[in-house]
Amino acid sequence: MALGFAADGAVASDPAKIVGPNACTECHKQEAEAWKGTHHFKTFREMPRNTKANDIAKRMGVRRIKSESLCLNCHFTVQQKDNKPEPVSGISCESCHGSGQDWIKLHGGFSGKTEKTETKAEEEARWKMADSKGMIRPHSLYQLAKNCYGCHVVPQEDLVNKGGHKAGSAFDLVSWSQGEVRHNTWYSKGKDNVPASAARKRMLYLVGLGVELETGLRAVAKATVRGAYAFEMAKRVDRARKQLAAAAKAAPNVPEIAKMVEFAHSAGLKLNNEPFLTAAADGVSKLLASISETYDGSTLTGLDGLIPEPDKFVGTARKPGTIN
């Protein structure tokens, strides 16, 4: 059984292939310490005790938050145990990077050699194979963003209209990825937790806006009644296309941005318009895939004035240090 909302944009995780965060922390100790200071980690213990969460669960007919897939999809890492899905942690490594069973040994195996003796060609082949097995690495920005927005834009109408859940977070990929969830320590061997480069932030900003638009379009397409969900998702789409229009003006050397805006206006934000809204979302998706493959951010300097500054980052990034 795969949990998640792949049809709506997120990359579904398969509990049968989840290895759990402990399998990752054996090597990624500094990254794990950064994770332990995040809301992603704390949700495992805190959410079941949260009054608002339990009120929402009650309205949805959920008796136990940790045993109902409605909540498990976005708030926990779920592993198959004794033929039953069991939450083993909060939002963790595999929530972002994909279920690890098929790639975890491969990605860190140095082609059967050591880091120093593995050739460049062998390394490239190893990463290509890991990608093919479902690993989502940082360079796969579009896929990573889809995972983020797949939950931060709530993917279920009843959960909002009936349960009273927020329709989504005030989320943007730069502010949230550069705050408490930042764990950019691998290449410094744990000596530093550096922020994304200017070029990387430009890509985060642009791809994030595009995925916000795509996810919102798909959500409006699935809405069935005039209610909070439909209205909030339409508002998200309208806001995203306005921001993208500003980005298109700021970076005219990237024609794909203007084309995304065109797709965004090609379908009315209304009920019973799923074929046209889905077609618009699919068009945005193809453009985002192209942008991710074609650009590295170095030529997108026009976007710099639009990107959130550090005072907008959500939470504080952990400084690497001694691990107890």
C-alpha cells in the first residue's frame, strides 16, 4: 500500500519500502541532529497531543491520529510492520528523498570500493542507478518541491471543509528550506551548515512558485463544492500566477515562466472544470521539468529582488557541532 497523494502532485511513499530514519542517521549524523530540532521531527510526539489536531480528527471520524491513514499521509513516516502500516517517526528523510529500500545501500556503496578509489565514471553510474531506483536527490528540485507542496497545500477537500483543517501553509520553498530544515552539512563533513547559493535560491524560488501553481490548479480541479477548500485553492492559484507574472517580467530570458502564466490563465478557476484545469496543470508540470533540466540559476539574476530575505526564513538553521 502506498501512502501519499501522488495523483495530486506529491510523490507517494510506499510503507513496504520505508527503511526508517535510523538507517540514514548511521552516516548522516549531522543531518540527523539538524532534523531533530525541526517541527518535522517533533510532530511524531506533539501532534497526537495537539488539541486542534484532535478536534479536526474528531470531526473527520478519526479515533486515533497515529492509526488513521488520513493523518499518516503527511504528518508521519510510515513503515510496513506485520502487514500493517505503522508510524515510526515524524516527517523524516524518506518523506523528502523517497522510500529507501531499493537505493539506500546503492547510494552510499561507492560502487563496492571506497570514496577515494571510486572513479568519476563509477560515481556517475552509481548516482544514475540510485535515481532510477527512486532516490530523490537535492538536484531533483522539481520532485523535491512536489513532495513539499503535496502536503503544505492540503490535498483533500473534506479535510478542509468538514474537518476545519487549514487549506495549506503560508509556504514558500526558499523561506522554509533555508530555516530550521536546512541540513547542508554533507560536503563540509559536518563543519558547516551553509545556506543555498544565490543561484540555488533563484531555482528554489522559481520552481517553488511553479509547483505552488501546479498543485493549486490540480486542487481546484478536484474541488466538488463551493466551500473553503475551493475558495482557498483558487486564491493560491491567483497569488501564484501573479507572482509568476512578476518573475516573468524580472527574468525575460526565461520564456518558460511566461508560458506557465499563460497556462495558469487558460482554465477558469471554477467547479466542474477538471479537464481544462488538469490540462493547465500538466502544461505547467512539463515546463517545470524543462526549467529544472535547462537552468541552474546562474542566469536568473533578475529574480533576486523577489526572493525572500533571511529575516523571512522559517526557524533557525542548526549550527554543526559535537554530537553527544
